[in-house]
Amino acid sequence: MSESGRIPFATLALIGINIAMAFLAFFVPEMVERFGFYSDSPSVISALVSIVLHQNLLHLLANMVFLAAVGPAVEFATGALRFVLILVSGGICGVLLHWIATMNQVAPVPLIGASGGISACAAYYSIRYAHLRVPIVPKVAIPILGVVGLWLGLQVLGAFLRIGDPSGGTAFWAHIGGFGCGTLLSLAFRAPKQASVQFGHQVLDRMNERSPAATIAAAKQHLSSHPTDVKALTELASAYEQIGDVTGELPVLNQLLTVANGQSASISIKRLVALGRLTELSAMKRMRLAHDFESSNRELAVIVLRSVIDEPDSEVQRPEAILALIELQDEPETELLKQLTDKYPLHPATELARVRGWLT
């Protein structure tokens, strides 16, 4: 699930830390005994250090391969800092639940490994990419939630049934604790909403390949749950444009200008200009848009300001628009200055023009 051209720096750093600690443990074998987490003698230091310690090469490889598989997707979805928080919090919660479940165990084995943190990442991944389907046999695929749910069920069974593992060497409780932490953090970081938006975008992309009518239906369905989604609004406006439905397109363009910025807002404004419907936006809204465009698209800002200036003299935003347009000009336009003095001699905008030396 990594994105082309992006490097998962946090994932690589965490893998590097685990590998470095494994090398250190190889040369200093007593590290596992010293910093492994023992349920009968818990400590904060062992709880923290144990989550980056591994007993052997197979243990290390298994965890690092899984981290390399899901880590980049989680990092790209939630950001590096949140990804590290998910991994570390999952590891600590895994240690905590393991301690609660095994504190009365006689001669417990030390708990080590990044499994709790990786389980937290797996939980976040499964919720964030809930609509992803995993092939199990040719032409048969099941949702990722089904796969992870099966894995979680096995962890719960393993925690209660010690078949072939009487000493409890496999940290099932740590896996469960990490998974629970990852699930809670996915809710805190709004992963379900992100998953729903992603799925809606995938549907929109498929509908775009069919017809404008299909796109309109899919976009409306998606917007019923995510009314401010810029991609869906943009696709809906484009579909209306393709079929020539100006009545349907106008409110969508208006909504886009409420929630979008940058390129999406510029496209919407240009479309309204092409339709001759820019003045259907309130003068106040056009003033706000002109201000937003001043640094990114000066030409468009001028067009929007002139649309306000072309309003009747009674429009309350008009003197502010005149002043804003003067400020964008290298040489103040004489006609604009004359309008300020003749029509709005006592307006604050006119006084400000005097202060700045544009009027005498």
C-alpha cells in the first residue's frame, strides 16, 4: 500500500532500531534477561525496551517483514508522528495486558518483541483499508477485515488454550492488547471516515469510466455521507457540465467554493465566469475569494474584484473592492481613485487610500 515516490522514513527508522537492538543483543546476550519484561517483576524500563528486543533471527525477521508490509501504508495514511505513536502505544498496551493476564504466573518467560506494536498497526490498517479485498484462492477474495478478524480470533484462542505451548512463550495477550490499542487509535484518528472516503473515491473512479449519469449518481451517494468532499464535488460538477445541466452544476460550484481552496476553487471560479454566473455569488463571498487568490492567482483576483466593482454604487462591498484592486496594481488606476473620492468621500477605504498617498 505504499505510495509511489514516497519513502516511509519512520517505518525504515523503526526497522533499523529493531535490527540494531538485535545485533546488540547478539553481542550482549544478557540484554534479553536484563531488559525483557517479566510479569513477576515489572518495570517501566523493561516495558519500553522489551518492545524493540528480539530473541532470535526468525523472531526478528517475522516481525520486521510484517512491519515492512503494513508500516508504510499506516505511515502514509496517518503521518509519521501518529504512526510512531500507534506502534509505540500498541507495544506498551500489549505489555500491559500481558502483565495483567500473567502476573500470577510462576517463573514467567520474558516478554520481548515488537508484536504488540505491529498488532496495533495491523488493527489500524484493517480499519483504514476496510474495503480492501484480499485474494485467498483464484477469483475469490475477502475483505481485509475478515482476514484480520480471523487472525484476532486465533490470538484469543491461543491466549486461553495452551496447546503445545504450556509455558506461554507466544505473547498472545500482547498481540491482543496491541490490537485493541490500534483499534482505539484508529477511531481517535478517524480512520473509519478515511476508509469510507477512499472507498467512495474508488467507486467514483469506476463510474467515471462509464458515463456522466453514473458519476452523478455515485457522487450524490458519496456526498450524502461526506458533503464536503472536494473530489466528489469536483466530479459531480464536471459530470453536470458534460451533460450541459447548468441548473445542477451551479449549486455544486457554489458548494465547492465554500469548502475548497487552491486549484479546485480557481477552476470553479473560472467556470462561473465562463457561464456568466459569477455575480450569483454574494459580493462578500467574492471579496473573500479575491483575497484568497491575491497571492496564488492575481489575474483571477482582479476578475473577481471587478465583478464586485461592476455592482451598483449602493453595494456595501464596492469601495472595499475598489481599494483592493488598487492595491494589486503597480500604478493606481485614475478612474478607480476618482470613484473613491466622488462616490465614497467619507468611507474608510477612501481615507486609507489617502493615508497611503494615492489621494491628495
